[in-house]
Amino acid sequence: MDALQLLQQRNSASKLAEPAPSESEMADVFAAAARAPDHARLRPWRFRVIEGDARARLGELYADAAKRRNPTLGEADLQRFRRQPLRAPMILVVSALVQAHPKVPKIEQLLSAGCAAHASLLALEAMGYAAIWRTGDHAFDPQVMAGLGMQENEEVIGFLYVGSRDGAAKPLPAVAPNEFVEKWTGL
């Protein structure tokens, strides 16, 4: 698959199975992520790799945080939160470590980390793996962030659930460029 075809055909996989990429394959993924646009070379992106039993511990963190957000949650809801990280053999928590800089505003650093996450998705797809980018309440929960060891100036960009595609890729509708592109000719 050439690069343009990869960019035009990549899509998220909602069902993921073993195997996940190996450590050496992930080194290639992270090398791709490191090529994200990065004004002033701040390298604001951070990746936490969660595999194996650590996924169950993440599920406990999700359930505890959800219970704190909503004390009326029942056991069925808490079990659903506990199972969420088990939907994939690997999770990459992508975050932005935002640094004060006179020429690089916060938004640029967040977007740079988002580009690193997207580069990771593309690299995984190019290697024959699949992923889905998730956020939700956990991405913005201070208890989850603290449990992940994040710093005060760090924000979750997304949880990338990674593995091998389980089933066929979902068909995506074609989007005509005229639906989101316009030519500006001046005032």
C-alpha cells in the first residue's frame, strides 16, 4: 500500500484481537510519531503503553473514577468500565506535556501531540495492525490522569486501542472535498 492509499483508506477498528505489535514494531510506530509537526522541537507528546494485566488495573482506575463522578452507579456499570481496557491487547495513552513557550501556544502543542497520535494510527495500519482512538470522560478525569502518573501540565489526547483487526474493515462513505473545502479569493 502506498502512502496516499494508506491516508485515504485507514479507518478505525472497533473490534480488536491478538496479536498486538511487538516491542520492536512499536519502536517503528514511535519513530513515525516523532515526525509530527513540532514547532521549537518541544516534543510535547507522551505515550504510555498498557498491556497484559495492566489493562485490568486501568479498568479498576476507570471504575473508581466513574464511581467518584457518579456515586449512584450500579455494579453492572462499574463492570462495564472495568472491561473497557480489555477490548484490545494494547492501549496507548497519548498525552501532551504542555510547556510554557513564548512562540508555541498550548493549542499548537496539543495539536502536535494529536498529530503524533495520528501518525501512530497510520504506522500501525501500514504494518497490518488496526486501532481506534477513544476519549470519553476518562480522558478528562483528574483521578484517571493522576492514576496514570500524569503531570499537572499534561493532558490526555486519546486512548489508542491497538491490536489486529477482528473482522472486515467497516465501509466508510466517500466524502467529496467540496463538502469541506472552499476557495478563498480575498476580501
